[in-house]
Amino acid sequence: MRHLQKLIFLLIVSISLIGCQDNLDRDPDITGYVVEQTENNILVASESAIDLSSNGGVRNFYQMVWFSNPPNELSYGDKVEVWFDEIEESYPNRSTIVDYNILEVDSPEGATLNETEVLNQVLSQHKTRPNELFAVHKTHYNNWNNTWMITLIEIWTQEKVTIEHPEADQI
């Protein structure tokens, strides 16, 4: 009888622990770039767009989530994987970070900066008007003239802005 009680207790504990597994046991909820940053919030835009034009939507739809509890180490241009639980249905969505991972980014051949460093410089200096939100549409390093071409897309108008960023502008 005592052995049966221990077995039932272990079974209950095991089932309880399965329900409390770490969020890293599933794919991240969003993988993308930190594109906006305030004192208490960051905005993460997905790394790639979804084409919704066949249903009357936009050609370049980026999932975007404002997070109200950003860790201090996250900054403009960081490529991140983020896990979250509850999400407010709005666009951009709103949520809180449960867990995150900053992805390592290598420098292209011939470049001294990597994509994260360039995006940090471009996004932190990019002047926007109220109600404008940009996603990173494309990044490209041109080894021939040592410049980065960063294409941002404004999510509401779908207007693309290409910024040429020379390697010499290092901080």
C-alpha cells in the first residue's frame, strides 16, 4: 500500500512538472529585429514578410510585437528569438517577454561591422514621423565600395527607404 502511495505521488508530481516545462521546448513565437526602443518598451519586427496580397492585404506584412518588459541588454538592430505567452490582439501586437535569445551574426567577407552593428547605427539614428513604423526589409553589404545597403519598409504605406551606410561611419 505504501509503495502504491509513493507511485501515485510520483505520478502526480511528474504530470505537474510536464505542465511547467521551459518555453524553450517550443519554437520561438517571433524571430526578428529590434526596430524601435523606448525606456520601457521594444518593438520586434519579424525577419521576413508574409505576402497577403492574394486576399486583398499588403504584399509585405511583418509580424510586429511591442514588449513592455525588455531586458536591458536588447538594443536596436539585435536579431532575436522571443517567446511570449499572452498577446493583445492589435497591430502591432503587445505582450511581455517570457524568454529570449540574441542571435549571433557574423560580418560578411570584407566588412568590419556585422548586420547587428549596422542596424543599431541606422535604426537608432533613423528619424521617423509620428505613427510611422519600419521593419527591416533587406540588408546587403557591398564589398566593392565598402558600404551597407539597408532597406526599411514603412508598415502602413509599404514605402521602402534605402539607406546607404559606409563602413567608415563606425562608432
